[in-house]
Amino acid sequence: MPLPKLTSAPRTILKSGKLVADAWVHLGDDDALPATGDVLVSRERLLTQAEELAARRGAGHRVGVRLTTEDSAQTAAELLDRVDLVALYVPKFADGRFFTTARLLRERHGYQGELRVCGDVVPDQVFYMHRCGIDAFEVPGPRYRLEAALKALGTFSESYQGALDSGPRYRRARRSIARAS
Amino acid sequence: MTRLIVTGAATVDGRPIYMRRDGSWVDQLSKAAAVDQQDECDALLARARSDEGTVCDPYAIRVTVEGESVRAVSFREVIRAGGPTVAATV
Amino acid sequence: MYQYDAIDQQIVDERVAQFRDQVGRRLRGEITENEFKPLRLQNGLYMQMHAYMLRVAIPYGLLSSEQVRKLAHIARTYDRGYGHFTTRQNIQYNWPRLVDVPDILAELASVQMHAIQTSGNCVRNTTADHLAGVARDEIEDPRPYCEIIRQWSTFHPEFAFLPRKFKIAVTGSRSDRAAVRVHDIGLRIVEQNGERGFEVLVGGGLGRTPRVTRKIREFLPREHLLSYIEAVLRVYNQHGRRDNKYKARIKILVDALGADGFREQVEAEWALIKDSALRLTDEEFERVRGHFAPPPYRTLPDSDGAVAAMSLGTDRGFGNWLKQNVKPHKVPGYSIVIVSCKPTGGAPGDVTADQLDGLANLAETHSFGKITVTHTQNAVLADVESSRLREVWQRLTELGLANPNIGTVTDMIACPGLDYCNLANARSIPVAQRISTTLDNADYLYDLGDLSLKISGCINACGHHHVGNIGILGIDKSGEEFYQLMLGGSAGEDASLGKIIGRAFPSDEIVEALEQVLALYIERRTSPEESFVAFYRRVGAAPFKERLYASA
Ligand code: SF4
């Protein structure tokens, strides 16, 4: 089944705060494995084609897994030594489970590689995603959406609660109060 | 006999607006295009859906037409067309 | 009350800029209505039947006079001269234009207010006892904790797209005026071995599947407040249903797992995060609590006797108001005044710009410049010197805010219903108005005693009809408005859900049906001390059914 709103390579993505060219290829479960290049596959395919994909990594090509919102961080954690990249596929932007998955992958399971989001990515969610540890964003649709996403990274310069980028406000050094009351 | 009118909420302020045959919008139910045929209605609706700058979430309603007077069939649409039935406030 | 510092201010200012940009993109056609919808909703902007509706957050219901004046200004400048207090202590405007909303939000930000998370599937405004800080039965003021929760929940990156909306209420008193048992999380401040903490209740709510909360923790030490809520939210975010919006609230997950099963999951998650940075520091408690220090009360003699004597005086209007709308204060010489936003024949909870200005002035001269909105759609002047009650009464009478009906059947809750609301099946306000006009007889109302009436225009239950001693629910029967009557609900510490008494009544019979219910109660109660709800619990539904339907 084709996954809606998945973008195809080559594409421009938002990564580590910049718009960059990206060539990772999303493979469906029935798509043939190309001879070379970096591929993203489903969890099922990663497991059923384990040997072939491991060999591919050995030959210098990268392999990533594309998880769905049904997959928990725990499930994802078990795959980390087989992949170079974890992508979280979001079928509908309102399905907010992936925020928890992302955060737990980073905070609880110590994942340090690229954590990408793809699918129904709405530019205005990017600020939240980034705070949950997602560092790469495939944004479908016209270019201005990607630009909006870049801008959205900087929507807020302060936050209250702790996340990947900072601890909770009450544990940070208190900034002097600018406004006289 | 009932007819069909395409309506939606104006993007700028959310007020109920109704579609005319030429694709423009009016505030009064009685000035809208009241069509007989489902396919005519579908065509208007398709046009409305491509006009998101003007209207949000367009849909069709049933109305009864007697001479000059046009009245929505559903009670909800009657209130929508006429405004709240309660005075603004105390 | 809480005062923003530079960081708080920056966050709301940046929110205004963000929404201005989003509105611009919507109007330029760069985002579709479908994409814009969740963005506007996270700023409390709904589309209703006749216009947009903007819901402004009033954290735990507390406002300064300056803020109230700003609300009046917004009503006058951008709306039609009035606003509507909601059952979650917020205020709604019924007629804003989309293009004006960024300016309205900027006006709000200038007085440390916002509309953040007043809608959408996120953590909503945390509500509290409206007598917080002044109630005699209070263990501790809940508002500092609400403010801590407000800050934690504001733009929480993990919980902005929950399966459904999420409401938290906190009470610090023995009696429950905050309806904590019908919230997604209800917190009761309790004490154990000299330590402050919370009893944690989860999974309450109304709507299609009404539920009273289930207790998952007897005692949560206060420093773990945020880690525990975060654990609850994390379990809910991962496992709450997303396939059906009517089954997506946390109460359904608690039903599915059972209170014990749910508790196990929460406690397992909590064990992993309780000693993380989420653990609150004493310094933070002190910082926030400092904002809620009591006002500079004067040292005055106790006034209970004096108020009682005044209420028996010859001026009946004033006497009735003292008895119904004035409550005892914990500080000698002071009284709590409940401002009735339920005038006879009016729309419950509606306030005009002039009334708001009048209230702001009155608060300034007579109540340390603060006003609290109640979840029963009234307002509170919390700190009035008892010797000045007559002045306050006169002023409120001039403003049309002194109807002496607090706690009576005409102090009813009603949702906007089919006059405004897109989801409604039937109108609520006209029914409320007819009831209040029909029952406008002080002696009769006082004879009925404390009795809550709650009206919703559809099953979503914004009018809390399930927890009214008497509830009225509007339904649609082949295009006509009908009303179901429910009896026996309660929102307090004895929370219970009302039961439908029988077939629904058409609009022109519902008021009479209500009168019959009231008449039966008066005839058959053991004494005026037996409240309506106690009477219902004793006799059950049968006599009411007989009275209402026997002739049919
Ligand atoms: S109860 Fe129904 S009619 Fe009333 S405000 Fe809520 S959704 Fe609208």
C-alpha cells in the first residue's frame, strides 16, 4: 500500500536547522532493492531481509527504518544496531504518538543518529518535533511549506518544560526580569 | 418542492454566506441560486470548494421556495440564516 | 496573582506573532482550511454557526481589574459588546473577525493574557476552586499548583496532539467546588504525616460516556506533581484510542484497562521519570506561591453576626442578597461576594462590556482589584469588607449583577446551544430564559433551597447536564427540538451522574415538566432540610415518572 504524502528522492529536507539536498530512497515492501544508495524500509522488511540489508551496510550503503505511529519506542530501540537512520512516518498530523516515540528514543534509549519525520508533516508542528529530538524533516508539498518549517523552528525562543533542547525552566538559571513592574 | 443551495462560512468573519449561480456569494438565503438538480448543485459545490479564500467548509442545504420567500428546511439552517433567536444580551 | 516575567511575556508575544503569520498564510492561500483548523483551534478560535468564536483563557478563573477592563475593551472594539463566561472559567467572544484575531491576541498579551490551548486536543486551562484562597474549609490555595501546571502544559512539545482534549482541575478544600471528579485528572490537595500532596483521580468526564473519576493514587508528594501528570499523559498519548473521537478521552482508556491496570502503567512510567528534572524544587514552589500571597487585609472584628443581623433587616432585597450571594470569608471582617451573571430572563454567563468595566471598578475599590470567574458562569469578589457590603450590593444592583439567586435553581448553567453552536441539537439559552422568568419568585426559590440545574444543547454536555441535580439535554427529533430531563446528578464531593427520567418533552412542555418535578419534591420531602438530591436518592425515579407521565 503506498504511504500518502511520502516524498521521493532527490528532495530537499530540513535537517539540523538547514535546508539540504537528500537522496534517501523510500522503499515499499514490494519495491526492488536498488543496486546502490541509501534506502529506507519498513520494520517488516528490515527483519525479513535482514541479511541482505546487513550486507548492504557492510558494502558502505546506508539503511534506515521507517516506523509507523503504531510502533513504540521500545520496538524501535530493538532495531537500532541494524540501522543508520530512524524515520517516523506520520499518516495524519494529528496522530501525536510519534512525539512520545521520538522523545523516548532519544532520552530513554540513547539514540544519537538521525531521527527523521516523514508523511503528513505540517510545518507548524516542527517546533514541537524538534524539541522532542527529531532533527530531520521531510515536508511534503510546495517549497514554501519547507520554508515555513524552517521558520517554525525558531517560533519560540523560550520554553517552560524540559525536553531534548533544555531542562525545565525552573532548573535553568533565572534570567533577569527585563520589564519593570 | 425543495431545492438546493450551497452555503458555507465566510473565511474573513465566519458569517453564513450563500452561493449565486455566477459563483459569487451573498448574505441572504433568498438571493442565492436555488437549484433543482443534484448535478447542478455538485457543480456549484465543486466551485465553492476551490474558493477557500472566500468560504470555509461549503456544503449544500435543502430549502423550500414559495414565490419570493426561501426557507431552509432544517431548523438549524433557519437559525443560521436568521441569527441567534435570543437578544444579544440582557 | 501570578505576574509574568520577561520569559512569560516573550512566550505570549511570540505566540501572537506566530498566529499573525498563520492567519496571513491562510488568507494568502498558503495553507488550506483543513491545515489551518488545528492551528486556529490551538488558539481557541472556533467556527460557529454565525461567526468565529474566540475562547480566551482565564487561568484558574483569576483576573485583575486591568485584565477585566481589557476584556471589556475587546468586547466593545472587536465584538458586539459582550462576552460569555464558560463552564471552564474562561470567556468566549461570539463575533470576532478572523483578520482581527491577531490584534485581539496582542491586546490580551499586553495584559498578560492569551488564548493558548483553549481548544484542540491538548492540555486545556487548568481550573480551580473559585473560592481558592478565601474558603474556610481550605487546606491550601490550589492556584500556585495550577500555575505550575499551566506553565508545564503550555506548548508541551510531546502532548500537543493527544487523542483528545485534556482537562485538569485542582481543589484545596474539603468540599469540592471545582467539580474535580468530572475531569480527566482531578487533584485534591491532602496532607499525610504533615506533608502536602495530592490525591490523584483520573478518567472523569461528561459527554457521550459520562464517568466519575477513579482514584489512582492516595497520596502524591507535591514535588512529584509534574512527573506524575507527565506519566499519565504519556500513557494516554501512546495508548488512548485514536480511531473514534467519541472513544478517545482518557476515561475510555481507564475503562478498558481498569483503574488498577491503568495505575500500573502510570506507576511503571513514573518510576522512570520521578527523580528526573521534572521533580519540582522547593524554590519553585516558593517562587510561584509568592505570587499568591494574601492581600493586605485589615485587622477587623469578626463579622459573621453583623452580616446575619443585616440580612434580617427590613430591606428584603439586600437581605436576600446577603443570604444567597454572600459567603463567609476565612479572614475576620471580610465576606465573599458572588456576582450573579444569571439575571432573570438573561442568557446565563453573558456579561456586557459595561458590566465588565463596572466589575473592574468595583473590584478595585472593594476587593483588592481581583475577580474570579466560576465554573458555574458567575464571578466572585473574594475580599469585600463586610461593613461595605451594602455599597457593593447597590453597585451590583445598578449593573444588573445582583440577582439574589446563587445556588438556587435559576442560578443555572446553560451552554450556548443551537443559537450559536455548530454541534447543537437544540437551543439552550431560550429554555434557560423561560425557566428563569417562570420561576422568578424569591420565596419559592429559597424554599426549594440549593438545587443545581444544568442545560446542554447536545450530548457533548458543555452544560454539564449529567451532574446537575436536574439536567436538561436538548435532542433533535426529526428536525424538532426536544428536551430530556435527568435527575439526581451532582458535581461535588458526592459526585454522581443523573439518570434520564423518561421520554423527552417538546420545547413548549419542558418548563412545565420541570415545575412538576419541583412541585413533587416540595410536597413529599421530609423537611426543607432534605435537599432535592437527597430526596431523589431516597425516593428514586418512580414517583417522578408517575407524576410526569401518568396522564399519558
Ligand atoms: S453541549 Fe453541545 S450544543 Fe452545547 S455548547 Fe457543547 S457542543 Fe454546543
